[in-house]
Amino acid sequence: MAGEPIEIVIAGPAAAQPFLARLRETIARPDRTIHFLVGTEAVGQFDRWQYVQLLIPFALPFTAADMDLAPSLKAIVVPSLGYEGIDVDAARARGIVVANGAVQENFESVAEAAIMLILMCLYDIRQTEQRLRDGVSRQGPAQARMLRGKTVGLIGFGNIARAVAVRLAAWQVRLIAYSRSTLAPDTIGVEQVDLETLISQSDIVLPLVPLTRDTQDMLSREVLSRLKSGAVLVNLSRGGVIDEEALADPAIYGRLGGLALDVFTQEPLALDSPLRQVPGAILTPHEISHTKENFGALFELAVRNVEAVLRGATPETALN
């Protein structure tokens, strides 16, 4: 792409404007025309797609039909770990490189957040703090539970699950994992099991899988009903992995010993969502892992990937 007039599109939700504006300023050059489509949800309606060679989308889909509007497109650089909605297969078929923000700080931030939420659920932090604020004195037997001795079930065993396992290795827990791929021989201390075993034996369940046709509603009403009584469920993957309607049913959540959700099928979570009424549930707006270290690393990788593409090299985290 070197030597050619370059047209670049940066697109994303309004909430991402500070990050994307800084990215625009960093990659700006006299020979680059940057179209800043922040705040739009319909990037396909842009009228200069036939000239665009590089797309930088943040939390926006880009389908095969969109790609057909952009015959000059050479690369899509996603400045985040998640790339749901980007049709990677369609891009591959059209010779379009796709790269994402697979940085170690992201895996580690999510892993740390997962353990924090597990402990908050086990120790009933939300309810305990509320009692103090309400001036209610301690009543009844202790409700908090230790993490030590519990069985932690990891659904999926990618980078985040590995980071969780490494951090929990010293907590004297039993670690089990369900994965369609065979765990590496050096995965010390993690027992690979089928999903039924994980669901029936885990005291803590963490789905850590991408959202695909295979994982959509994998924690269905029927599966949720088979969780151990008192089990803790923490979801930091994607909302669509769990049947949210079932999860909001008292017959389901009433059996749980803790619930923490950072992701939802619809984001932001609707004000009238029944999940907001689940007693004691910890709900965060898909930003529990948004640490300064994570975003700093994502930004630096995005810049490196963009510059690699523009000089005709393969970006570090090319997916195809």
C-alpha cells in the first residue's frame, strides 16, 4: 500500500470516541485521508467505500455485503480483542486481512476480574455492604464461603481461561475445564471433563468462550437447571452464551449461590431488563476488564497493526 493515496475509515460507538480520536491523531499523515465515523451504527451507508483501503472498526459489524461495497479494502484492524460481527471467512475469500487486539494485558485483566467477582459472590460483598449502609447489624449464621476447596469449572480453555487457571493454582481449588480441543500436556492442575460433568460438579462456573453458533445459549434453561445448588455463575464472555430469560427466572437464580454478569445479549442492558431484579446479582456494563494497562496495550498494538498494513506487511495478530 506504500506510495498510494490511502483512505482509512475509523468507526465505532460514541463511547469509544476518546480512544478512537487518539488513534486517529497517532496514525494521521499528509498522505492519509481518515474518515472518522464515530457515533454511527450503519457504517455500510458511507458513500466512499469504493476508495477505502483500511477499516478500523470498534464494536461494529462488517459483513460480506459491506465488504462488497468496498472493493479496494485491503485490511480490517480491530482495536479490541472481540471481533464478533466481522465476517472473517468472507474477508479471507476477498483477500482482506483481519487483525484484532489480542494483547496479554486483556487476558490478564479479565482473569483478575473473574477472580475478584468469584470472591465477591462467595463473600456476599454486595449484600454485606448494603447492610452496613442501611444500618442493619449482623444477623444469623455466617453466609460467606471460602474459595479454598471449591471446584471451579472453566467452559472453554483459551487465553483467558488459562490465565484464570494460573492464578487459581495457589488457592487450593480443583480446576476442571470443558474444551472442544484437547488440553496441552503441560496444562498442570487442570482436569479436562465433558460439559455434563462440569455442570454437575462445579461450585463455580465460568463460561469463557466466544459467541458462535455452537456456543449460543449453551447454558440453556435445561443446563442451568442442572447446576449444583448454591453454585456461583460468573459470565465475562458474551451475553448470548447464557439463556438470559431463563437466568432471570426465580426458579433458576434462586438455586444459585452467586451471580455476576459483565456481558449481556443486549448492551447496554435495558433499564427494564428482569436481570436487574435478580437479588444480589452483580451487574457491570461490559467494562470490568477495562484497565489502564489493557487499553494502553490495545492502543499500542492497534497502531503497530495499522502501520504494518500500510507498509504492506502482515499485522502481528492477523486472524486470516
